Amino acid sequence: MNHHIVALSALLLTGCTSMESLYSYLGQRERVSVLTPGVAVTQTQPSRLESLSFFSTTRFSASQAEPCARELIQTPAQEPDHIRYVGTDVLNAQGTIEAEKRELGILPSHYRIRFQLAELGQLNGTTYGFSQIRVARKDALGLDNHDFTPIAPAGQTTQQVYQELQQLYQQLDACMAG
């Protein structure tokens, strides 16, 4: 029998595991934490994920940034226009993205991530800043369903949100680059 299955079964049966230890055991990517570049957390207790920022050497172009944001970012239902402001070197928007993930490889979970986005043109590139980040989750068994809530500074949800917003930043940047 595969020794990974035996070890995983033993951990689950003893109840001495959490999703975090399970994911680290299975060799997932480097964990997102307060030490990760671009991650900011609140100073209040309990601390929460405050913002994420990513930098690109792509020059900001308002004429490209706006259509890219309209294409890639979903509009919140209560907001008719999610682009708040576009200037010569800045774009402010709010939006949501959706993601699917399988917990333990079997239980599908649906995530909605809500955020404010500020794209800021600088001399040597563009900074993409995500703030007011909240996540809602729903799974088929109703085990950990919740509406939009703040995010802990580290953990499985933080990892998922970081990866999804990093992917969105990369898509926005590639679109703006043309």
C-alpha cells in the first residue's frame, strides 16, 4: 500500500491534523504569510489580511487598463459600474472573482472573492493593489459555508485568495501589455 495513503489515514483517524498540516504534508506551494512580499495585515487583534500588492514592469496605460478591468473583473450585483475612476496614471475599481477548489481532492468548494483594486502607474511599471478583501465560501455538504468575511493573515483560505488575486493581476497585466 502507498505509504502516503497510510500516513494520511493515520493522521485523519487520530484527529491530530488540520487542513494546514495536511496541505504542508502533501507538498503544496510555499505558504503565504505576513512575511510574503506584498502582504499587509491589520495591527488590530485578531489580525486580518489588509491588502495584497503586486508589481509589474508593464507601463500603465489608461486606454488599455479600463477595458481589461471591465473584461476580467465581475461587477458586484449591487453596483452598476465597478470602475470607480480612471486617470492618466491610476485606475480604481471594485469587483469580485469566483474560483473553484477541491478540498482534499474530493469536496468541491466555490469561492467568491470581493475586493477594491487600485492600479497605479509609476516610472518603472505598474503596482496592482488589492484591498478590502473578503471571501465567501460554499461547498456541496455545507460544512464551512459563509458570506463575505475578512481573511486571516495566513492559512488555507489566505493561500487560495492570494493565488486567485495573483492570477487576476497577471491576467490584467498581460491584457494591458497588449
